[in-house]
Amino acid sequence: MTVGLVYHPVYLEHDTGHHPERASRLVEIKAALEREGLWPRLHHLSPCPATEAELLNVHSPEHIRWVEGHAQQGGGWVDMDTMLSTGSYRAALFAAGGAIVAAEAVLKGDVSQALALVRPPGHHATHDQAMGFCLFNNVAVAAHALLAGGTARRIFIFDFDAHHGNGTEAAFYADPRVFFFSVHQHPLYPGTGHADHMGDGEGRGTTINVPLPPECGDEELRQVCGLMAQAARRFRPDIMLVSAGYDGHWLDGISQLQLSVSGYAQMAETIKGVAAEVCEGKAVFLLEGGYHAAALAASVVATCRVLVGEEWVDPLGPPMPCIPPDISSLLHGLRHIHGLGEGG
Ligand SMILES: [Zn+2]
């Protein structure tokens, strides 16, 4: 079966100028996929805008009107990090809608897995606030659409962006139907995602946060993926949604993680393998961060190669060797509080 791809020129209309989260990110990724011969071999899925009802599952009506109104008035800075342009509302509607289209196509079995190259990103956006380059929470809107449609009853979200997905965590913190697993650098923006934050009420135990110290690299990520796999096997979701942010690459100046293209490709292999075990291979990668053009494009290409079942290469190589932090006690503590056995 083929791998699905969501892309649309409307995503370039969120015009942020020279901001790190800029339209050229997608232009570079598209060019790399074309150069590598992958673009024509993917099953192209047409995104449509998310509906008001779909957005309201996650966001307040005031927030939706605020994004719409702010864009209509020409946009501008929202906070120190986040800006809008005239086209941002339309792009954001299509980003959330693109996430839904990708997730539904995978769940229905039209494609084996999917990659949604959407922007603006979403995982920081909360119920009533745009923040951290995010306007609407694409992955949360997609998860709610699947739940509301009755097509999925249990969803596992894996967020490997270098920053904690605070908006996604909040959307499902007390919801036992959605497992949120985040690995992120800490301390780093937005400062949330502590290891002892594990859900609330009926959702207690369905949030796992792995706050990594700076300088962690591929080996530490591999260990975290072992924990993620254990959690996913126990939860037995109908589909895995992946908040795929590539800003932990060693060349990306926004974080101090030391991941490589190889590390991202190996993680994609793990995700694909776990999905094959627990949910018939159903996995959707939704683009979040990633701000070094070459590292982002190479990481997405390698991820895509893994999904289509081909050999990948790491054109950028590993970072300078350093002594990585020891995260064994962090992982041991997480396994303990979540009742997950050692190893595996
Ligand atoms: Zn990020």
C-alpha cells in the first residue's frame, strides 16, 4: 500500500517573513522530496479547511474569531514568538484540516501511513491561546475528529518535537481515550512537561512526559523510544498520531539536543514497527518544528524513506562527540510511576 502525503500551497500563505518558522521550510522539504524521486510516488491527499465544529472540539469560539480577525486586519506579532499575516487564518484552517484528512485516510486504510507537511504548526496552541508559532492545534483537532466520527476509540499521540507539546497535553490531560507521550528538552520553551505530570481524573496515567537534559542524542532517544513502545503496546490504540518536529537536530540552533538524521530515521522505524504491532501499521506524521533548512529536509526525506520501506542515508552525519547525560534514573523513575517493567 502507498504512503499518503498532505501538502498544499495555501500553507505558504502564512507569511512570517524571516521568522524561523517560515514558508521556505516547506519549499525546501518539497524540493528535497522531488529531488529524491519520492514526491511522485506518494499518494497525494487533498486537504480541506477544518470546519468550525471540528475546531470547537479543541478551541474556544473566541479564540477562533480572534485568529480570523487578527489575520483579516493584516496580522502582526501576537507575542514574542508568534506572528500572523493576512493569509494565516486560511492556512491554519487547512493545516488542521490537512491533519484530519491524513488521519482519516490512514484509519480507513486508503494509505498505509501518511505524512502531513502542514504549517503553521500546532502543538503549543491551547484552548484559547495562540503561542509558540502555533495557531490551531492540528494534532488535537485531528484526534478529536477521529473520536467524534467514531472511527477511532483510542489514539496514541507521540510528540518528539524538541519542545513540549503543552497544548496537546492540556487538550487530553483528563481524557482516557487519548494517550499523550512527549519527549522534549528541558529546560526549554514553554517550560512545561515535567515527568510527574501524568494526567488527571480518568486520564491519569495516559500522559507520559520525558524531559531530556540538553546534549541528549540518538542513543538517549533510542532508549526513550523503548519506553514509548512499551506504553503504546499496553494502551493498544487504533492509530498513532505523531507530532513530528525536527528541531532537535544537532544543526538546529533552537534546541541543544544532539539528534541526527540517522536518529530520526531510526525513530521512524521504531514508530512504524510499533504501529505494525498494535494498530495494523496505522501512523500519521504531522509536521511541527524544525528550523535548520538542510537538517529539516534531510530528516523528512529519511522519515519518508522509512515509511515507503527503503534504505535511507544521513547526508549530514553525527554531531561532534560529547559526553551525553545519563538518563537511566529518569527512565527508571518513569517506568516506576507508570507501572511499566524494565527493558523492552
Ligand atoms: Zn519545537
